[in-house]
Amino acid sequence: MSDRSAGNVDERPWYRRTYRWGQTNLTELDPARYDGEWWREHWRRTRVQGLIVNAGGIVAYYPSRFPLHHRAVHLGDRDLYGEIVATAREEGLVVLARMDSNRADERFYLEHPDWFTVDSAGRPYRSGDLYISCVNSPYYEEYLPGVLREIIDRSSPEGFADNSWSGLERSRICYCGNCASKFAAATGFDLPRSHDWDTDAYRRWIAWNYARRIEIWELNNRTTKEAGGPHCLWLGMNAGSIETQSERFRDFRAICQRAEILMLDSQWRKDATGFQSNGDMGKLIHGLLGWEKLVPESMAMYDAGLPTFRLGSKPEPEARMWAVDGFAGGILPWWHHIGADHDDRRQYRTAAPLFAWHEANEQYLVDREPVASVGVVWSQENTDFYGRDTPEERTALPYRGVINALIRARVPYVPVHADAIDQAGAGLTALVLPNVAAMSDAQCAQVRRFVERGGGVVATGETSRYDEWGNPRADFGLADVFAAHATAAHHGSSGPSDPGWESWSAHTHLRLTPSRRGRNDGPRIPGEPEVTGERHAVLDGFEGTDILPFAGRLEFVSTDPDAQTLATFVSPFPIYPPETAWMRHPESEVAALVLHEPSTGGRVAYLPADVDRCFGRDNHPDHAELLANLVRWAVQEPLPLSVEGAGLLDCQLYRQRDRLVLHMVNLTSAGTWRSPIHELIRVGPFRVQLRPAEVADASVHLLVAGSDVPAAVENGVVTFEVPAVTDHEVAVVALC
């Protein structure tokens, strides 16, 4: 419960007990119009326990002693930051001082030009009218630590958030004297002259930049703890996608290993990713951070999509669905407004009901562990050194295709970092490796040990074809696991940005074996062979067809004698004019789906055909069904969750002491794949079955409906019905 309503003193540190946050992101006009009493009442109405308050960096909202620290235009000698902090203290709220620290105005640049980033011609990099400071300069080493100490001396905040802490992004190389000398000293190389992933200098530059951001993280935390005590934390801000983290040199795993709480800046969904991407990111971060720690997320009440309307209201259903899928992934709410006054005041109404529900049910939303049989493997190395300049097509789409297929099939899963398979794999029975092409020998060894223990694996595309630096191997690093071997040849491409992409060549198919056409109604062809043999269980649901659409990239492989090929490649043929649309080569020996059952008892499915990427791109149900079938086969045992009923749901299951907590987020909407969503479409009923380890009896309470529903227990399976879901439902299942 919140501190205000509990009546007790919570002895836990602030970063373990602050569940709901608010932020009014001040503009330079706000010192002249900030209505402190109205915002105080809004804090109360939305039940927040913590605030993020603009302090300094690009703009100071207090009278800083540093002459180059630009004060808000309308600030004068006022301390607006300090006033807001004082009011927050009266309300018993935790305060984080907000920084935005990697840019400065021309006045600052002219005083210290050597503190700022420059291109190869010595011209300063800029963002609008501001100059971008260099992470290797005294700006980060001396000036910013001084600002942190000053803010702590003035107001003793619990910690700091910092919006742009990681400096210049990967797309631009800084050639300032600080970078040149420090890079040479650390690596022995000159700064790279271009973005060439095949050169040692560029790869070392990538790794060096990652390491520098971790040094900054540690420097800032040393500074705040020395000045403000052991619980005064500098927390930066982190993005809600691996691709964005990589572009900004933020090593998610290394950061989470150092963080007590993770402040997440992920304010909107893309059409291609859906609301479910928020729940997935919550689980991914908790997998790195630990489930006992907290992940608040800055959720924009303004319209943060594309285009962005900073002062307009995000449609309430869009904001609500982003939040509730975040709850399903263990994310905590944090309302965020740009500016302290708005003409579009609808945005003030969105947070209150969400936050009130969260406060009433917070005991079920924290301190829990996911229940899942399936782990989806990922790594930032794969995004960087295999994804390179096209990570969306090479790494994001395959991952997204897998998780969307699992969500569609209502199969609970957890993201698993490739370095942590040994630890995470203890509770899992299957791993999915969606084109995890860049893998170290140690990571491959962890997958091999997982299979040797009897675990199942589903792998796709070029998984393990490269080492961690993106250097190609002579064969898959996991060739013995796949019972398939790389030939360094492929057909097709990963997408339109690939030089080999041509729209007509995307007209390819996969042929399933053995044929079923003779058992289905339809024309008969003279000389058509009789149907023999039964299909494997992974092809269930495709009884009416011998082919599946493909339109992707396929790796040419050779297979071992003990491998079983269940699908082959049908090469492209003309599609215009229609009279030419017939298969020139309807049969082939080119493997598209290979199964292998090692003597250890594990099950392995390898897809040379990148069906996962195709589903992430095209959303074709056949691709999702095949992926789900392969995962169910690899798991080898009943899944912990079954949900029957029409609709698209994101179902996530957790264990919490002597109960299970099931989130059911309704993604069924005409606007699910195109933002913003306009309305919520009610679905249901749903028949739910849970398989906890041991249970004699159970009771079920629905947190959103606010009602109990009857439950039956038979042979250790708990069965109950959820009558309807509008936006989301959370079922709390007490076990006896």
C-alpha cells in the first residue's frame, strides 16, 4: 500500500517502495505560470508516491552558482525547482531531480569548445541551436558532477534521472582531441574514419563507447552517493527497445547489473510492435534486473506517437492500453506531461483511474516471478555486430515474430539473455533463438548444455553462424545441435533494404511433407501419387494444404543422417501476368524445416527459412501457427497455461507466494496494428486452465471486474471462466 494510506513507516529504501510516479516536464515558460496548488491536488488525485522534477542540465530551474548553467528564460532569481521539491516533501513524496545533460548553448560552447563533439572536419555537432557535449571531456568528468553536488546541497533529492546522459549516438563519430587521445590509449587504434563493421578499429570503437557509458554511470553514482548518502542514486534514463539502446551505446545488461531501480523512457508504441511490446520490455528488463526490483516507465499523457503533438492529449484508450500491457510485464506507472499548463485538458483525466486501480491492487503487481516454460533468447551483441546498420530487419523482426506468435497462441514466455541461459534455463523446458546469429562460443556452449539436460530448442535463420564480433564461422556454432550445416549460401533477403531484395522474388513457398492433397477435396491430376505416411505433429492445422506462403530468406544447409526434413523450398516463379503464375519447380530437396532429437532426450527444430522474420513483417497466420507448433513440440510437456476463447490476448502468468496472478490484456481492436486505438472492444468468455505444481483447491478473484468466479480443481489442473475482458483483466488464483 502507499505510504499515505498505510499509516505506517515503510523501512524499505525508496527505490523498493515507490510504485507510482508523476512528472510535469517543465518548459522555460513555466516559471511564469506554474500553478503549484493545482499540481499538488493532481499528485493526490493520481496517488503518486514519487515525482521527477526538472532541476538542471540544458536548462536550470534554480539559481545555479555555475555561470554557464543556462537558467530558464522566465526564471529570474526564482527557485522553481526548490519550490516544487518543498511542496513534494510536504506531501511525503520521493523526489528525483531531472537532468538533461548532454547539450549546451552557444555561450557555453564558446567558453569551452574542446568540451564538445566535432565531425572529421572539426565542425561541432549540433541539435537544433544547442551544441552536443562529448562524453570524454571535462564536461562529463568535472562540470556535471559539480552540478549534481550543487543540487544535492540545495535540496537533497533521493536521486537523479537524466534524459540524454549517454551523449552522441552511434550514427556520428566524434573526432575531438579527447576522443582521439583516449581511444588511442585504450586500443592502440586511430578513430575510425567511417562506419565499417568489418574493420577492427570500428568494432573496437563500438566496444569502447559502451565501456565509456558504464564509466559515466559509475562516476555519477559515486558522486551522488558521496554527496547525498548511499541511497542517493543517479539513474539515467533508458529506452524501451534494444535497437535504441544500441544506437546510444547503453549496455542494458551491464546497466541492470549496477542498478537498484530502472527508470524506463518508453512512451509510445509503433504500429508494427503493438501494445505487447511494452509488456515484453518489462519482462526483458526484469530478466536482467531481477524481479524484486522496480521498473517505472514514463508514460506520456501527451500524444507521443508519429506525428508527435507535445501539447495535445494522447487518446485515452491508447494511453490506457500501453499502461495495462506494461503492468502485465511488471512495469510501474509514471504519468508524464510536457509543460505545466495545457489548452487540451483531456490529458489530465487519463491517469487517475489507472493509478487508483494500481494502488488498490499493487500487492499483486510487484514481488512476483514469471511462470513460463519457454525462453526467447536475445543479446545486444547480436543487435550490434550482426544487425549492424539494419537491426530492424535482421534482429528485431525475427524476435518480434516469435513473441507475437507466442502471444497469439497464449504461450507464456520470458526473454533470456544469451549470456544467462545456464541461470535462466533451470525453470524452462524450451528455448527459442530467433536469428541469434552472433553468438560467442560460451553462449553456444550454454545452449548445448541446455539440450544435453533434455531441453528443447527452436532456432531460425543464421543462428550461431557468426561469432560475437560478427565474424562468420565455417559452420554454425550449433551445427551439432541442429544436425544441419551452413554452406554460406542463401536465397532471398531479409527485407527491402537488403541489396538482394526484389518484390517478384518474394513469391516463394514452403512445401510440407508428406503430401496431403490426395486426402482433400479438389481436382485430381493424372498420375498423381497416392498419399502415404502421416505428418508430424508440428504440421498440425495444415491438413488442407501442401504448401505455405514464405516470401523470406532461406539458408542453404546440408543435414545429418539423423535429421528429419519436414518442409522444403519452392523457388519463385512469375506472378504477372496471371497466366504465367504456375510453379516451374514445385519440388526440391532444399531443406526449410529440420527436426532433430538428440540421444540426450531434447528436441531441436531448426528453420533455415526465416518464418519468424516473415511473421514479424507480414503477420501471416500460417507463419504464427507453425512457430507455435514447433515451440509446443519442443516443450515436451503440458504448458502451465491454457486460455480458450475468441480474441487476441496477451496472457502473462506469475507466481506470488501461495497464489498465481494471471494478466489477460485485450489486444483485439481495429486499431491494434495502427495507432492510436480509438475504442476498446469487449471480448469473452474465456476458459482458463492453470497447472501449478501441487494444488488441492483454489479460489479465483478478478481484480478488474471486482468479483469472484468459481474454480474447479481436477488432477492438479485449476479451471475457471473469465466472463469478459474490455481492456484487461487480472485473475488472482489462491492455491491450497
